[in-house]
Amino acid sequence: MVDLVTAETADGPDEADKEEFVHPIFRMAPKEDSGSDTLRNYRYQTEVTAQTCIAMLTADSIDYVVCEWHEDYVVAYTDGSVELVSVKHRAKSRTPWNLQEICKDGGLAHLFDRWRACDGAGNVRLRLATNAGLATGKTGAAALAAMCGPDPKTTVGVDAMAEAVSRHFLKIRLQQPYATIPKVPDVSKLADIVIPAGFTELVKSFFAVLHIDAELSSRGDITDVNLQRLLRPAIELLQRENVDIEATYLAVVERIDKANRDESDRAQYAAYIADPSRVRHNVQIQQRIARRTLYRRTILDEFVSSRAAVPTFARGKTPIAAPGGANLRKKLARGGVPSDQAAHAERLRSAWYTTWEEHRSGLAGDTTDLANVSLEVVDAAFASRDQAEGEALDGAPYGRRMNQLLTQRLLPENLSSSLAFPVNGQHLRGLAYELCDQCDFYFSEPFDTSEEEAS
């Protein structure tokens, strides 16, 4: 069993670790899985992961998703809990999972082993996601699913089910080296397996954190389901216009696939496992996790526009006059910006205000997205002012030239940050004028706007 305390602290956490909390499960290296899955099953796993990533667009409860870490993927929630998800596709020609099959081929023994390797931490949940049905009957997989989770549908027969699952796990352990499942003598009959003391109670605890979802779409249907039932409604809820839905879905799946396949540092990974202290390689393994981590912003960045040009005002929308503006007018006047350009600046500020009020999602990511873009806009304003001031004669106003340079610099393709909706250069200039009105920058040397009358 991997010791989480050793994996997390060893000789003491790095200074960076003290500053930002990282769930212990992402400090512990997962076991390597063999590449036995077919390419089609691998694609299916990617598209199941896409379901959670699309849900993350509108669900504030999901913090991020980590691909191929301990299980097929891990969902990290904003409440500090994590969910290990195992994806199993089963051909339509196969019968529903029975208890023996779901423990072995369905991966329950594997999930149990990973959970135990996490020391059965209280904030670790588990999910088996499959397209196959569950065999019915008193000891069938359907009965097991009804006994799982913090609020099980039934508690009748749990002890007998836990004993049956325990014996299946112990039988599987004889062929597969699960470190957290004890090895017992091999016997011909399953019923003759002697269950070690305390193991059945561990299995019952496993039931309490397990959810079995046997209603996934099949391999042939999952793409259409994800497009029509998940991505399209998410785009509508986010009020994103002009999104090429199919191209966006393909881009999202390819981004997940890239995260799944990140194996560029196998040597560093092996060194992390081999080093008992594990501290020296902590940064390396966190970098590996980072390459496999998908945030809401990551998925939004994959959105593909269905049109080359973004309109300043959406069709049928009435522009709204932005409140305020007195500080902007004073600053433009002090900088020598002509009155017609100043009036245009006011219109662009209103264009930005209208667009922001219409398209912001109301989710927590709005503030962060706007803050990131605003920083780059103000940086561009300072760079434009420095250049304009350097070109001006001593004492001459330079606001007109600064305004011209802003027009050149504030283009979406020039920014590394982006918003959750498409914008053009006029929107960005409108944001710049709004930030100027808020006194983030000036078109001249700074001055007290309260002591100067607007022109």
C-alpha cells in the first residue's frame, strides 16, 4: 500500500506546496496500466471524459478533471473531494454484467485497489461508468449497485453481498497482483475461500463510496448524445453565439486525448517512485499532473467560431449606454484626443458594456477571465503611452497618438488571455476606455480628475 503521508510529506513539503493546496491523491503516483484496451475503447473513454468536461462548463461544483491518473480520469470538486472514474465499454452482443464479471472485467477490484492505495480517504469517491446493463437477481450486479453510495436504495442483504464480493476480489488477487488485496490460499470453490479478518468490513466501506452508472450511451451513440444533449445546451446556457458545435466537440475530444497520452516523462515518473523521499521529484510529478489537468478555461479555449468576423453588436440587440464616462472624457481631453475620437470612444465603451452584460455567464469564472484580459489591456495601454510619449515633442500632448497605438495593439490575436465569448478589437478598445474611466490608466500624466471639468 502506498503511504499517503510519506508521499505527501516525507522530509517535509516543498515551499510551493505550502502555498497552494494539492489533494494528496495527486501527490501519489498511480500505477501504470497496460495498453490492452483497443483504440476504439480508448476513444470511448475519451468521449466519456468529455461528458464531465462539458458539464464543468456550467457546473460550479467541478473544479477540474485530471486524465489517466489512478483511473481513467479523476474529477476534482470545489468542496475538496475527488472522484476516481473507471470507464468500461461492453459490446451489445454481450450479456449484462453479472457479479463475477463486474468485479473482474468490470474493474471493481481495480477500483477497490486504487481506493485502498489512497488509504480509503474520506473525501475520495469512486464511479464505475459503463454502457452495459446489470444482471438482476438477489446476488446480481444490479443488487450490488442498489447497495452502493452514501444513500443506498437498499440495505437488505448487504452483509451477504459484501462477503460475495470479498471472495471475488480474493479470487481475482490470485491472478492479478493487487497490492491492497490480501493473498489467500488457492482453492477450487469460491465458497471455500477463507476471508481474512476485517476484509469484509473494508468491502462494505468500499460500497459506501462507490457509484455504478450502467446507463452510458454505446460507442456508436455517444458522440451524438454528447453533441446534442450536453454541448449544445451548455453553449446555449453560456449564451455563446456563432459556435461551430461539431468542430468545437472535435477540438475538445482531441484536447482530452492529448492529456490522456502525455507520457513524455516516464523516466522522471519512475524516479519519483524509486526515490523513497519523493520530495526531490515532487515538482516533476506535479508538472506531469498539470499536463493532464483540464479546467473550465481549458475547454472554453477549444471553442471554434462558426464565422470569421465577430459583430460589435449582436443582431437584434439594442445598444445600452454605459453608465459613467466623466473620467474618460476628462482624460481624453487632457491628452489632446479630438472630440470626434472622444465621442467614438464613448460609443465603444457602450459597445463593450452591452456585450459584457449580454454574454457573461454569471459563473465564478467570469471575474477571473475579465481580470486576466483587463491586465493585458492595461499593459497595452501603458506600452502605447510610453511609445507615444517618447515620440512627442517635449511638453506636447500625446493622447491622440496613444489612442492610435491602442487601436493597433488591442486585437484578440494579440492577447494570450480570452473571454468566454468571442470579441473583436472594438470590444477590447471599449474595455480599455472603461478601465480608463475607472482610473486604471491615463492618456497623459496622471492628474486628479475630481479637480478638472469635463470638456
